[in-house]
Amino acid sequence: MDIRRITSPAPVVRAGHLFDDPPRPSATERFLASEGHHLLIAYVNDEPAGMVTGVEMTHPDKGTEMFLYELGVDAGFQGQGIGRALVTALAGVARQRGCYGMWVVTSADNTAALSTYRGAGGVAEEGQTVLVWTFEEPEPTS
């Protein structure tokens, strides 16, 4: 397995099946151009097998931490440690960038994700609740 930091859109398009939805060209370019946004893809025999995205978040009284935004592993490669390796690699990027920690949100019943995150050193923080705001999707910009 080879984990690569992605800085151009072509590998994202090639690994589009790893995302929830097909990557949008303008959003991909904006993500990759943004300082503090990170996309890692794991390759097995030069085939995209998994991906993880992270976003650095800075707060005046806390410093900078890494938000693990999304992790995806191709069904044919699950159970082989690829997700754990990607999470560990993103944690390494966070350390190199001076982040004081990393965090992720997942469903309490997502046993595969919980196992992956715990296997990579994550610890559940009890008593947390996630609240969301959903806005209408803006018109695509080109």
C-alpha cells in the first residue's frame, strides 16, 4: 500500500468512487488550493483503495486541530487496515503541521468506523452531541 498526499484534481477524479458522491470539479479545486486542507489516497497496486480528508481548524484560545472530515475505503479493500493506515497518516500530517489534536464525528452505531478510529488511537469523548444546520444547496460556481 502506498499513501499519497493529493494536490491536483486528476487523482481525485480517478478515486471518485471512494467519495459519498462524485467529486465536483470546482469544489475539488477549491479544497486542494486551500491551505490547511488535506487529501490522502491509499493505493494498492496503483489502484485507489481508500481516501481520507482533513481540515485544519484554528481557534483563538485553543490553537489548531485537525478535523477528520471523511474516510472512505473501497468495499473490495475493507478489513485490510487501509482505513487505519489513512487515519494514522492524517494524524502524522496533523503533528507535522503543529496541530494539538485531531477529531472526527461518526454515528454511534457505525461499528466499522469506530473500530477503525479506535485502532488508530482515537478515544471516544463521552457526553457529546452533534447538532447540524442544513441549508439549501447553493448554485454551483464555475
